[in-house]
Amino acid sequence: MSIVNAKEIMVKAAEGKYAVGAFNITNLIQMEAVVQAAVEKNAPVIIQTSVKPSKFLGREVLVAIYRTLAEAAPIPICLHLDHSTDVEYCKRCADAGYTNIMIDASKLPFEENIRQTKEVVDYCHAIGGISVEGELGTVGGVEDQVKVAEDEAQLANPAQAVEFCERTGVDIFAPAIGTAHGVYKTKNPKVDFERMGTINQLLNGDGVRTPLVVHGGTGLPEDYIVKLLASGGAKFNVSTELKHTLIDTTFEYVSAKRDEYDPGKIDEAVNKAIRGVVGHWIDMLGSAGKA
């Protein structure tokens, strides 16, 4: 069976100095394309849904499709709830069958972030087979319902990162290091690689305990990705690029074939484009052949 949680595949990634691609999807076409690309590359993969598409499509529906695809695939696949700020919704998705849950209480005071994260960790661990992601500091930009202005974004404090992970028991950890959701406004975003490396050394220097997550993958220069991999990044989130690919491909197809009314052909075009994007990310992250 190819159903796994995120920590299972991320520990191997961190030890092997590569990363697992985590791709946000908003429909079945994208989900199938992500899995197909990962199978073609023989790579582990994480399917992610933000809260809004999870509620719109239905968490039980998404889990059913995920299990159908994962059980038929020869690679490990995780289903992740991304950036939920609601503890109770985290629990409902865990009950439904998501295998990794992110509780994002990063905009709250430190102690409340710890309290909410630990509540979700304890709940998911009691069920079993579910890993939990927490975040410290705030990642700039926009991701589904989570909006952070650039002047509000704060980077994770390394000492607090250790305390946060130890007190919550979180399985994987997303430190804010200057990456951003959405599209970067500059070709050279300010990313604190040294901070990432310091946090990784403190948490995983004596063996991988809490693999690290990089949010805001879309638009990162390839040399940044190399540096983040070297600094301990074991999961890279890619959301905006898939949304743009879906919408742009659909628009281009419909514009070129305005008299054609065959939704299946649009789906085929979107599937092919998404597979290309995901495959490229898998190659950049070094996870091809690691399933």
C-alpha cells in the first residue's frame, strides 16, 4: 500500500539530502496529474489541499479519491491538509483520513501557538498514522484564507524553534525564513539560508528528528532551491504555480479552440501541463528515483 504520512517519507529525504514535493491541488484533474508525474519519476509525493478546496470538494470525497489513487500507485503518497487555522477542522480532516495535518497558529502568540499545535498533535497521534506540521514565524504573501502583509512577516527564532518542537511534539516543522506565498515581487527574494541551516542543525544535527518544510516554493530561483536543500529543506510546498498552470492552460486551450465544446480535451491539456510542472519540481528537488 502506498498510503503514508509525511514524516515517513521526509525523514528519508532529510537523510538523503533531497526533498519531497508537496503540491496543492484544487480538483481531481490536478490530483491525478500529480500522482502520474510522481509515478513517472518514481518519486515519493505529497498531495496538499488548502482549507477552502477541502471544504468545497468535501474532505471525505478527497480522501476517497486519494486512497483510490494511492493504493494503485507503486510510490508512497501522503494527503496533507495545508494551513488550517482551525483546530477543530484539523481534527475532522484527521478523522476523515488525511495522513498529515498542518495546524497554522503562527500568527498567534508563542504560547497559544504551542497550545493549539500540541492539541492537534495529541489528537492525531492518538488516532495513529498521522503526522502533524507546525509553523513558527509568519510566511509572507497569500495562501488560501491565510494572508500576511510583508511588514508583518517575522522570521523564526532558532532557540524558540527548538522549544516549539520539543513542547508540541510536532512531527515536521515549517520555520519562517523569508520565503513567501504567491508570486515573488523580485527575482532575488531575501531568504535567510543561514537561519534555516541553524534551525536544522539544532533540531537534526544528531540525527533527523523533525524534518523541515519550505513554504512558498513557486518562483524560487533554482540556486535558492539548492541552498535550501543543503540547509535541511525536506518538503517544498508548491501551490501558486499549479493554480496558474491550470487557469492559463484552460484559457489558452479555449482561446485557440473557441468553437470546440469538449471538456475532456481541456482536462487532457491541463493534465499534461500539470504533469510537466510537477515532474520539473521533482527533478529539482532530487526526489526522482527515491520512491
